[in-house]
Amino acid sequence: MPRVIAVVDDDPRMLDLFARLLARARYVPILWSTGPDAFRMIRKCRPDLVILDLQMEDPQAGWRTLRQMRQDHATQAIPVLICSVLAPFDRRMMERLSGWHCAVLPKPFRREQLEAKIAELLSDTS
């Protein structure tokens, strides 16, 4: 059964890129462009992985979505790949994100980097 990956990013070009890359790698992509809608849909769909941009409709949108996911029993164990131009983060923030089942992939990225991060995160949940 194909793995489902949710992508939350407000840039339509990034959503299109992720959709193509994920479909090519035989994942089922689900796409959202805003944080508030994303959490409700993540909770409903329970994807295998979430790829999350941090800055969307406002600078805190992605962080709010991540906090909501980690505070909700139904979504707290879903791994998250932070894909943001805000990365890299300092050591303390990386430790916190790691404790929240998150990995970080700075934008811009190469397809191979994306595929490796996804494989790493999904292998931790198998």
C-alpha cells in the first residue's frame, strides 16, 4: 500500500514540485496551502509523513501547525519534515525538533536530499 505524504506550503510552485516528486517516488501526496486547514486535514487523514513549511500566511503558521500536531494525541507521532528557507537552526532548536519527530531540509534542496530524508523518517515509523 502506498505511503501518504501531506505537504503544507503556501507557494503553489512548491506544492506542484512536491506533488510531482512524491508521485514519481510512488508516494500519495496530499497538498494544503494554509496552516489552519492543514492541521484539521492532517488529523482527519493521518498521513504517514508531513512536509511542512514554517512561514506561510504568516511567520508563525507552520510553527502553530507543528505545535498543534504535537499536542494532539492523534497526530503527535506523525513524523514531520520541516522544509523551509528558515533552516538551518541553532543546536537547541534542532534538539527540540528532533525530540518532536522532525527532520529539517533547507530550501532549496535537491531531489535526492528530499528522497533520503523521507526514507529516513518513514523507516523510523515502520
